Amino acid sequence: MVWLLKAIFTAALLGWLLSRAEVREGLGSLRHLGPGWLLAGFLTAGASQLFSAWRWQVCLRTAGVPLPGLMVFRFTLMSSAAGFLSIGTLGADAVRVALAVRRHPGQKAAVLGSLGLDHMSAAPAFVVMAAVVLSTAGVQYPAGPWGGALVVAAVGGFIAIGLLLRRFRPALHDRMRNFLLERKTRRGLAWAAVLSVPVMLSHYAVFFCAARALDVRVPPVPFASAAATADVLASLPITLAGLGVREKAFETLLGLWHHVPPGAAIALSLAGLGLILLWGLAGAVCFLAEPIQPLPPP
């Protein structure tokens, strides 16, 4: 039912966007995509998947779950297929957990911990990149009491979670605290945070290559600002693969900042998503080839 509702909303949003004459005219440029930039975008999308798998493997090893790099890469492609084709980011994480636990049945908590480290490691790189990109693009930060309120809310939420765990789940609280204070954990988290930079850069570069394939010329840093904002909005679980939401965000931001025509902005968004979905299709093939019966523990 949820998937059906998302599909209906996706179709309605895309139908509204494509009902405009200037958008339909701009989408005609998809027939003249530059093959060189398209190939670069396809390879960049693969590099993003590869760096994502590498980062997760670092987190798995930090949590004590050894998995070969090629297997982790295959699992990453499969989870991306699930996330893009149906159930979103949370579902993609569930697929990663299910696949890894089949290889290590007794380490479900460790696998879940590796996903927590994986998401935590992305936060510093995202904050730093957002600050650099937005300041370079000339975008103003939230000022006055709103900026302070956001910082206070984030720190307060972190402290509140720790206090609730210590009050109601003291054993889990102590295990998490001891794990985070270990030297091995800090080193693994730092290395995963470093890998988050090429993960994000390569992901945004996919849409930049799609833009150049359509001869849309926007400086890389301001374009990364628009791509980052569009990606955050597209992660909202209201449409399939962020379709419609991402396109509208690109249209609005690139139109306001760099006077890119609506049709061209929507076309580059669809082209970039198509390049990423090709790797999701490879993940779907890997998923179909995955053994159905549970594997014996190593």
C-alpha cells in the first residue's frame, strides 16, 4: 500500500512537471547527450558505489564482522537497487543487514553497529562540504536565533538519547559507550569519515557530468550546492527514487542561481538519475543471483 501511494504521488508529480510546454521542449535535448560525458557520469556513479562499499567494509571490520571487499560491493549494489526501486534508504539498510547476517548469523548486533558507524561517518564530511559549498555559492546560513536553536536541538537530542539509554537500557548504553571509546573504533570511524568525502563528491559529480552532457554549463561548486540540496529533498520518502522531487529542486535552484531553463534542469536530473539506476539494475541482477537458502556460518 505504501509503495502504491508513493507510485501514485510520483506519477502525479512527474505528470505535473511534464505538462508544461517549456519542460517538454527542454527534454528534447536528451536526444543529443554527449557520449563522452555520459560515460564519465556512468563511471563516476560506479565510483560512488565502490567508495560506499569501501566505507561500509571499514565499518564492518571495526565492528568485528569480516567480509570480503567484492562481497561488500555486491551487497552495496543490491541494497542500492532496493532503495532506488522500491523501499528507500531505510529499506536499503535492512537489505544490507539481512545479507550480512546470512554470512554471520550470530553477529546481528555487530552488523547493525556497522551501519550506525557508516551513517555517523558521513555526518562530518556532509557538514564540512555543505559549509564550504554554500559559502562559496553565496548562500546565507540560518542566522539569529534559528541557527542557535538548531545547534542546541542537535546537541540536546544527542544527550537525551544517551540519558534515555542509560535509564532504560543500561546494558546497551554501557556496551555502546565502551565500543565508541575504544581506540579501534575511533580509528575506524575516522577512516570511514575520510572515505565519505569521495562518496559524496562522486555522487554529485554524476549529475555534473549529466549537465555537461546536455551542455548546461554551471561552475562545479555552485552546482554541487544545488545537487546537495536536491539530494536531501529527494531522500524524503514520498516518491519512488526521489522522482519529481529532485527534478523540481534542480529546476528551482539552478533557475534562481544560474538562470538554467526549466527543461534543461529537469533533463539533467533525469539523466543523472538514469546513470545511477544503471548500477541499481546491476544490483537487482546480483540480488536475483543470490542463493535463496541460508548459508552455513563460516
